[in-house]
Amino acid sequence: MYKVPLENPQPNIDNFIKIIKGKSIPFRGVVMEYLIDEEVRREISRELLGLDWVEPLEDSNKYLKNYIQFWYRMGYDYVRFETNAGFTGGKGRKTDDTARLSRGVRQWAEEKNGLVTCREDFENYRWPQMKDFDFSPYEFISQNLPSGMGFIVSHGGGVLENVIWLMGYESLSYALYDDPDLIEAIFNKVGQTIYEFYKNIVEIPNIYALFQGDDMGFKTATLISPQTLRRYVLPWHKKYAQLAHKHNVPYLLHSCGNVEVIMDDLIEDVKIDGKHSFEDEIIPVDKFYKKYSDKIAVLGGVDINVLASYEENKLREYIRGILTNCMAKGKFALGSGNSITNYIPVKNYLIMLEEGLNFGTA
């Protein structure tokens, strides 16, 4: 049987922002999340929250109301929502999805050749235009937040992610040396499109942070060289951060993999306000917290392998260790190290929330 992690949610987005900015020490635990797979939200919405689940195309407003209710009832201080501006048609690799809450097919970015691999492809590709983008889901969520909740927004996929999606990883790697002019054009086109997206988004009321994802690393290094990231990718994140700060909201970054070599760039030049995505095999969150929490907020941290495989007592002990080392000092919010995937047991996800929300209340 599932159990609601918090019987009486009392969201306080102002307090959440103060905590991650280091302006307040939490009197109780706070939780955050980057992404929660729809299969998990559907299971909990139906089985635990008693919501009448509908798909987005059936009734978009009812779907969004359920979406808001999920974040509220799970104890979050905010609703996070993202969509892609319209980088369509990218190639992907597919395989069977064997998760208990399977979506049938699991997909990842193309490793070889994508749709845009030469100048002709670049000129012929239908690049997104903001005049064609539907901002109504963002406006609906902004207008229907429960009292005390805020809105945290993102573009679906970051600069590097969308370039890899369009080009394919192998094509990108070759073009970095064979056609740097094309590379610059593609990165600038993607980066500017995302910037225009955010220029529209930040004008919507009740937005309390921009929380952009852009996976730049794998287990041992960055996906492309640090020098290339500094030339083509980080300047765009700097623009997004400047836009956020101009509107007095934090700029939070999710980036998977080992990005230690560019952490100083992200903190000192890009000026991110918080970092998300951690794997114990790369650096456990409490070690990262000890090294960087004097400069930025540390978000999430419960390793996905742990969350997916530990039995209850061992999982609670692991989570309490993180909370003891991080939560009590502020500039931290508990969540998964990456996202709540459909292969994570729902019970384990709820245990994590229960531990986080009840920390410091005994």
C-alpha cells in the first residue's frame, strides 16, 4: 500500500528560495525534483491521490490540473514544467522498455548521424519560431497554483543536448574538426532559440526559478572537450542566467555526468545558483556539498541506482545520512540524483519524500 508522504501540504515557495539561496536554515526538510516520469505520476495519481487521470490530448486543462495536484500533494513547494520549443525530427535509438511501469519503448539520442550534418541540412531544417509556440500550458499552470506554491520552468533539452539530438553524436564530433563554421552556426541557432523561449517565459507571473537541463558529461569526463563547451555551450547558459537574474530569479542547472573540470566556469562565469544531478560513482552529493555549498545550492543527490534497488531500511539509512550532512546547513533540497524514472519503485520514491519532508520535525 502506498502512503502520502505529507498529510497536510503547506507549500512555501518563498521559504524554499531562501533556503537554496542560503538566506534561511530549514526548520524542516525541503524536497525538489527535476523530472518525474509520467508513468510514475499516473500510478500515484490513480492509486494514491484518487485523481481521474486523463491524457494531455484528451483534456489539456484537466491534465494540467492533475499535474499541479501531483506536485502539491507530494509536498513540493513548486510545480516544475518543461516543453521543447520545437526542435523536431531528431533521430533516436530505441529498445524495449522493461520497467514495471513500462511505456513500451525506451529511446535515447542518436549516436551516429542525425538530421543536420551539413550546411544544406542546416539551411533546409525548419527551425522553431517563437511566434508558433504555444505558451498556454505555462500560463495555465501559473494561474492555477495552490496558495504558497511557485512555478519553476525549463526548456526541454539544453544547448548541447539539442545539438546532439539534431546532429548525432558522431556527426557532431567529426564536424567539430571538419566544419567549425557549421558547428558555430548550429550552436548559435539552438542557443538563440532557447534564449528567445526564455525571454517569453520569464514574463509569465509566479515564476520563481529557471531550471535548465543540459547533460554535458558521462562517468569519467565531459561529452565534448571543456574548451569546446566553453566556446559553444557555456556562453548560452551565461545568457540564460543573466536573464534569470535580471528578473530576480535563480538559474539552476541539471547536468549529468562528470563535469568537475568546468565547475569553476559554471560557478564563476555562468553564475549558476544551483547544481543538480549526482551519481555516487562520480561524486557523492555530500562530498560535492562540502566542496561547493559555500558558493551554490546543491540539489537532489539520492543516487538512482540506490533509489531503484535498496530495500526500505537500507534506503532510509542512506537518505538520512545525506540529510544529516546537507539539509541541516541549508542551500540544499533533497531529491533524486537525476530524475524519478519509471523503473524506480514507487514505494522507494515515496520513502525518499517522507524522509525529506519529515527531517527535523521529530
